Amino acid sequence: MDEEYDVIVLGTGLKECILSGLLSVDGLKVLHMDRNDYYGGESTSLHLNQIWKRFKGSDQPPENLGPSKEYNIDMIPKFMMANGALVRVLIHTDVTKYLNFKAVDGSFVYNKGKIYKVPATDVEALKSSLMGLLEKRRARKFFIYVQDYEENDPKSHEGIDLNKVTARDLLSKYGLEDDTVGFIGHALALYIDDSYLDQPAMDFVKRVKLYSESLARFQGGSPYIYPMYGLGELPQAFARLSAVYGGTYMLNKPDCKVEFDADGKAIGVTSEGETAKCKKVVCDPSYLPNKVEKVGRVARAICIMSHPIPDTHDSHSCQVILPQKQLGRKSDMYLFCCSYYHNVAPQGKYIAFVTTEAETDNPEEELKPGIDLLGPVDEIFFETYDRFVPTNNHDEDSCFISTSFDPTTHFEATVQEVIDMYSKITGKVLDLAVDLSAASASADE
């Protein structure tokens, strides 16, 4: 281990694995270490026995739940937007060859106590029971504007400069009601709060466009895709990629200690009495706890069920977003459901997650609005975890620390953070202009 590396990465969580892969492809010499004897860190994937041990203290789940090995339960479940940044990263790095994707059946939003399919195009807006007749027409006009908008074609701008006009002003031009703005902002553009309304509308329009283009991609009922056997395959796929480009992986390395020089710059990592030297350290918050601060907590319920979520058109896999205003909360709630259809559970079994930012000391009560939508559950497990963000200055200490995973059930914010970290580490902008057809997903078997 006594060698010098450009970068040492600590932790095999998804963010760290993507960065490790990107940096290796760039020709940097990378050493990747993890204190655990498994891949994935916080974003690992567990069999049923492991879930039982984690939450119940024994590894003997009841037999009626089916074989343990047929469960691949992701601890941080997130869907990928079919044309989104993560899929572009997977294609850019050629990791797609290690993975098989399947389209996700449904994308839904909660409104006034009911679940509705998220309308994302002018045609769907007219069909949607989410809005009244006049509102459908207004929404249709908005969707046509977004679909026709091309940044390089001034004719499509209708005299609006989206770099100056705010999202709020753009939406008010179409006279859309609060509930409609809520589902467009949170279930299509996937913002986690309403601060976007007072930002320039360009990002907002691009996000809605991304949703509708992703939706059109696989002719499925949603814009999302998900790997067969779950996300646990992803860190391992990036590990393989890194190895192909000469990166070194070491699991089960206890007490990884970052070493600093007299000026406070990271110069290496020591484990088991050996020190590997490096120029930069990349890690998750757990490896440098004195350089991060707690900013919140995520509450989640993990449920095993024998049926799909009611009112989701019998979807084998789906996301339901419960916008904050519908619940009288400060943050949205997310339902994620996957099943045997993606090989994450035995035949006839469904895995559902309910996640949100914890706002009280009673997360089980907070999650109730989401859990109530699930119908009967065979088993339910509750968990909270702290959310940390880095407080260090990477220019001073050469440490690049990721944030903890947010409660969303999609990857958009996560992968943007990875792209930003890549630019800070390398000083380069990641070119994600790729041929999207290189990632295919079967909509049905």
C-alpha cells in the first residue's frame, strides 16, 4: 500500500464510486478503500436476512416472506431519469455494459388526498383528472411552450428571457393554480422546496423538458428506469470500471485515518499501520466527521407487501411524490415501490419505501400520510439517519467530502453533486454530450 496516488477515495457509496470511476477514466491513479467488507456504504443493498439482522437483531425472517437471497433491498432507493445526468454518466464511462435496466411503470403525485398520474405533456394535461377543464387548457398551453422551447431558437422564446424572468413570473403568465404549480415544480421539475420559484426560469423549464423527453424515451408510464437487481449493482459496476483503468480497490480496511501535513493539507491515508500517500482525498462524511456538520435527519419506513400500491394502476414499480403543501409540511414526502419485476423481491412481493426530511422527534407519526397510502403491509421497519454537509475548504485541505443522501426517490440532485465535485477535484467540466441510445431499458418482458 506504500505508494503514491493522485486521489484516495474513502467509502464505496454510490457518489464515491462514480467519482472513482470518472477519475480513473481520466487517467488519474486512484486508490479506493472502505472500512466495510461490502460495497455501497450507506447506499448498499441487503438480502432479507441482513434486513432482519439490522432491524430485528436476528437473521431468521419468517418463511412466508420467501427466500432471503431473492430480496435485494436498496437502503437508498432512487430511480433514474431516462435522459438524466446519471444515465449520461453511465454511458460516458461505459458502465452501461455491466447493467440491465427496466423502465419504471408509473410516476404519480398526491393531491387533495388522492393519487394521480403525473401529466407531463399537452395531451396528458387534457386527459388528466388532476385539473378542472379550464386549468387543463392553461396547463396544456404551458406544456406546449416548454416542449417547443429551444435555447438556440429565439422564435421559440415568445419574447421571454428565461435567464432573467423567474419561474414564478413564467407560471403566472399562464395563470396556473397553486396545486398545479405544486405538482409541476415538485413532481415534474423535482425541486425539493419552493425556492426555485424566485430563481431564473431557465433551469425550471429545462427540468420539465427533461421529464417529458425521458417519458417519451421508453414509451413507459414514467420517465424513470431502474437496474435489474436494484442499485447494489451500481457501485460494483463502477468498481469494475475503475479496475479496468488501473484503479485499486481495498475493502475491509479498518480505521482509515486521513493524514495531514503541517499546513493542514491531506497527504495520505493510514490503515493497519500502512500509509498510502496522495494529493487529494475524496470521502463520505463518516470518514472526516470533524469537517462536516449535521443539517437534518431523514426518516424512512421500509415495507414488504404482497400487492402494488393502491391507485397506481397495478404498477410493479412506481414513484409517488407528496408535495409539502398537500401535507402542510416544510418538505415533500416520497413513496418508492419496486418488486419481483425488477428482481428485488420474490415473485408476488413488493418493496415500498416512504421517506421524508424529519421535522419532528416522532418520525413514525410524520410518515403516516405516506404509509396510509400503501394498504396492508406484511412487514414494516422504521429508520432515521442524520444528514451531514461538509464545512471544510477543499482548496486549503485537499479534502473533497460528499453530502449525506437526501430523502428524494430520484437521482437528480445526487448526480449533480457528483458532477460539481468532479469539477472541483479536476478543474474540468464533465462533458456529458453522449449518445443516449447506448442505454436501453426493456419496458416489458
